[in-house]
Amino acid sequence: MMALKRMVLSVIISLLDVTSSFLEADDLQECINSQRVIGGYCMPITDRPFQALLLVDNHEKCGAVIISERWIITAAHCVYGLSAKQITVAVGSSKIGGIDQLTYAIDTVVLHENFISNEVTMENDIALLRTINAIEYSSRVQPVPLNRVSPQPSDETVVSGFGVTNIDKSVTSNYLMAVGGKVIERNACRSLLKNAEPQLVLSNGSFCAGVLNGGKDSCQGDSGGPLTISNVLAGVVSWGFGCGQVMMPGIYTDVSYYFDWILENMNSAPVDE
């Protein structure tokens, strides 16, 4: 009798997997048909299962990244001044509000203690969120490994999110988008920032990546989302001087720089009541 139950369960799981693949194909085709891909391409969530969406008071605000069953990483500026009760994270769907989307409430917000945001830089732009309930893993929901070495010039990158796809109209995407690029050497990036605005500063915990020809970039709404190198989380979308401008890469929080901070705060967070 036990064998029969297992057989029935496996059939149900198989059917769910087939249904999921159809949903994913439909979402991908809808994204392509929408013709809102500006400098990027439609990305199925099964290829970025660690991608999360940060909701504040049930409204989309930023990107985020799954790093364990209970922990999400995002940019500090996305959650600065907010309480845990205001924040939820959505996972598991290539489409905002898709029927396969799951949401999780947050019980703990860990903002970097030295976060600074002003007109010339963004320092320590990193935060951790702990979900009340454990995140259920599937083919559409998985954690991403954390990078432990500094990104190197010319490393190929992929950044994803639901942010602005047309900077002139500030139009965000209902579908998950991704764009490729490369890490830019630090001194070269500092020079580019200085040429754009002499006061702009690249902090020690940040790095630059993008396409210097312009037209491809992360943008508003992508903040807090993942930049990966070889499927490892290397950066968190932080800030930029405009979006997709020629000779102006995006600025990303360096995950390797904060690796110890991340582990320490995950391990020292208050125990659940």
C-alpha cells in the first residue's frame, strides 16, 4: 500500500512539474510579445530561481535574492526606515503577480550599521531580511551561492530584475528581465564617474559592471537584485549615474567584501520566539 501511495504522489508531482513548465513557457512568450525588452532579454525564473521581488506595503519596490531557507539579501536603501511588518518578498514567478508566485512575510531586518546614502555615493548598501516561515524550494525557488573572491575586470556578468525598461518613460516590467555585461576595472570606473560628475565616489565595498557602449543596464526598480558571475552571487544592484548611458556602468555592492558580515549577522540574529 505504501508503494502505491508513493506512486500516486510521484504522478502528482510530475503533473505539477508539467503544469509549471507550461506556465513558464506562457510567461516567457508573453514577455517576448510585450516588446518591452530595452537592452535586455526575457528571463525564465527557472534560470534565476534565486530572484526575489521586494514588496513594501504590498507594492513592488526593489529586487532581492534568496540565499537560504530563511534569508534574503537586498540593498540597504531599499529597506531603510522600514519595519519588518511593511515588507514581504515574492518568489517563484517570472511574472509579477503570476499564479505561481509565492510571498513570504519578514520578521527581521538587518541593515548594515554603517550604511550611508548621499548625493555622491552609496556606502555599505546591503541588508538582510529573515522570513517568518522557511522558503519552500522547487525548480523555481532556490538559493544562490555567495561569491567569496573579488570580481575581476572583464568577468562576464548577468543582472536581473523587474525594473525600468524605458528610462524616458520610467516604465517598469511585469516580467523578469536580464542583461549581460562585464566587470569594469576599478580605476577606470573611478575615472568614468569623475568625468560624469567630479564628486561621485566608488566606495571600497562596491564595484562597477555593465556595457560601456550604453543601452544595457540595471535601472530603477532593479535595486537589491542579483548580479551573478558564473551563477554565483557577486553583486547586489546598488546605484548608478542614470541608466544605460555610454561610458557609464552600474554600481554594485560587492558580496565578497561583505561575506563575513553576511554570515555573522545570519548566525547572530535573534532566535524565533
